[in-house]
Amino acid sequence: MGNQGAFPAGMSFGFLFVCFAIAYVYMALALQAIAQKTNTPNAWMAWVPIANLILMLNIARKPIWWIILFLIPIVNIVMVILVWMGIAEARSKPSWWGVLSIVPVVNLFVPAYLAWSE
């Protein structure tokens, strides 16, 4: 009787893992496409944790030391906005697309728009 919750908990973990994996692959593909379209070297860094932040800073033409600011709570939200604004500008899109990166649900479409639109 004590193991009744084990199966649902395992399924929950498996479901979350699959969702995380799909999100990671989606974001890596989008970031790699953005890097290629902006002629930013080392587009492969989109697949490496932490290195993908460096790639984002390179695309946005921001200093690498800004990566430290991503580690500070609250400040990291502002950094996400500023970096995505820079990425949008690098793709010749309006910078307000960077603000959308913090809007729930809408933020799922920002990388795709910046990666695969003309």
C-alpha cells in the first residue's frame, strides 16, 4: 500500500523531463538560427549551457561580463529584457520584442519569430 504514489510521481517526473527537453531543443535551435542569421561566430554554443548566454550576449553585442548580472535576482529580469532587445535589433526587428520575452506564453514565440522570420 505504501508504493501507490510511486507510479504517478515517476510519470510526473518523466513528463517534466520531456517538456524540459523539448523546450531546451526549441531554444537551442532558435538561438542557433539567430546566430547564423546575424553572422555571429560559434553558433554551436546555443547547445551548451552557460555558453548559450555568452552567445546571446555576442549576438546582442553586449559585454561578456554582463553574464554576472544574470546571477543577481531581479537584475536578471532586466538583463533578459536588455539582451533580447539587443538580439531583436541585431535581427533588424523592433527592440520592443525584447520586452515580450518576460510576458508569459508570448515569450514562447519571441525566439521563433526572431529566428525564423525574414
